[in-house]
Amino acid sequence: MNPEELKAIAVLHGVDNEALSRLAAALEEIDCAEGRVVFAEGDPGDSMYFIAHGRIRVEKLAQAEGLVRKTLTVLEAGDYFGEMALFDQKPRSASAVAAGPARILRLSKAAFDQIQQRHSVAGMSVLFAMIRTASERIRRLSRQIVVYDEVGKAIGESASLGQLLEVVVYQLCQAALADWGMVLLRAQFSDQVELRGAVNLQLSPAQREALESHAGWWGTALREGWEQLVENTAEQEPFKSAQKGFGVGLETAALLMAPIRIERQSLGLIVLGGRQAGQFDIDDLTLAQGVARQAAQAILNARHREEEAARTRHGRQYVRF
């Protein structure tokens, strides 16, 4: 393989040319069709992989029977995966599957050990590059753990739906480094939309009314349950046409949307916005999806309590009249 091509791999940006040449000679190129399993959860770990082209989905069994799999992340070209096999050789903790056509580069543990033994400088250069990238993954994982922990506590402790949604939006904004965030909830028996749980949004009454009119892209997103990462709103419809404030004062370059659902019932939509194009990635979307699933039942229960309380108040007013 041409060592120059390895410079497109993010983790190898700072690696010197000699180390890249040694590494290129040790790599095996593999072309994957969509759906090809690179390795399965529980397989022996004997190699790591770099992604030259395409995407790889990392997923884990959610049930012992193997009927349900959850996507942990989707890795893009320039990323790598399976690197722990070079160090502990334990069984794979998750599966890696091609999410569309992909070309990956396999580095076996035997080849890596040989580089370390015969060309220690080159081997250490590659190793330190992976350690630097792994530290960022650990920091991101730490932020995600905090989000799940705080949302879990809010589900058990929040006295109202408003308190719960404030925690959900705030924690997601912190973890994804979003400039603003909100939760839109659908009324149970109508198309009415409510803005609930907002962070860094200063909307006028007129802007709020426009947002709750269900008339913009957010209305379509609610109806169709959009699960979407929009890297640049200036280049993608229907956001491009409504770029200037989206009609409600939500100037933004990047968007992330995660529906709140229970089975087939759509409860609402989590929306995060960023001022910079490409501000969010697939890991941010995966986190928002996980939080939406985690909080969905609690949101539904809180909505039912609110509606019951409203009916009780209405009944009392009717009796007094």
C-alpha cells in the first residue's frame, strides 16, 4: 500500500514517513460489501483496522438471544477500530459491520509486534498516535456516562415534566457542545406542538407561537420521526430554504434531531443546534437517541399526570360554576 494514503487516516497525521512506510508494508487491504461482518462480538481479538473508505457500524447485543442489536457508534473514513486486540487479545466486546461499501486496512497483532521488535521507533510512533486518539475517546465516553447518570437521576427525582426536560436538554447540550437545544412535544389528541425544555433560546412570544404552529421543518420532523444529523443546513433541504432564522429565530449551521418514541407512538423531538457547520457527529446523534429512549416512558407518564391534573381542575371549575 502507498504510505501517502495513510496520511488520510486521522490517527496517523503526525506519524513520520519512515513509520508510515513500515506500517503500510504490514497492512492488508480488505474490500467490504454492505453488511459484511468484519468481526462479531465474542470473536477472538487478533487485529485492528483502519478505515480507508466508507463507514463501519459498531454494535452490541442487547439481548442474550442475539435478537436485538444496538448501534454504539458509526465510524467514518479516517477512523480506526478493534485496537484493543493489539494489547489484551481478549474476545471482541462488540461487532463491527460495514455500513455500506467500505475499504479497511487490517493490522494483525503479529505484524504489529514485528514492527515493535524490528523497528521500535516506528512502532512507538504509531502506538503513541493511537494513545492520543484513545484519550479523546475516553473523554467523550466520560461525558456520555455523566449524561446517562444525570438523566437517570432526573427520571427518578424530578417533580415535574418541565424539570425532567430541562435536565435532558442541558446535559445533551453540554455533552455535544451544542449552542442551543430544545424538546418539542406533541399533544396526545391533536397536532399541537409544545416547546418544553429549552437551553440558550430567547424567543419572543411571536417566535414561540410560530414554532408551536407545527408549520415548519420541525412539524415534518415530528410527524415523520426524523432521526437526523445535518452537518450543514446551508446545503441540505428543507433547511437550506429556511436558513435565515428558520422563520422563528433559530439561526444555526448544524442540527441534530432525535425522536422521542415508544413503540410506534411519537411523543416529541429533541433538537440541538450549532453555529458551526459540522459541529455534531454520529456519536452525538447516538447519545441523543439513547437519552430519548431512556426518558421516553418517563415523559409519557409525566404527560399523563399533567393531563389528568388538568381534567381534575377543569371538573372542579365546572362544579363551582
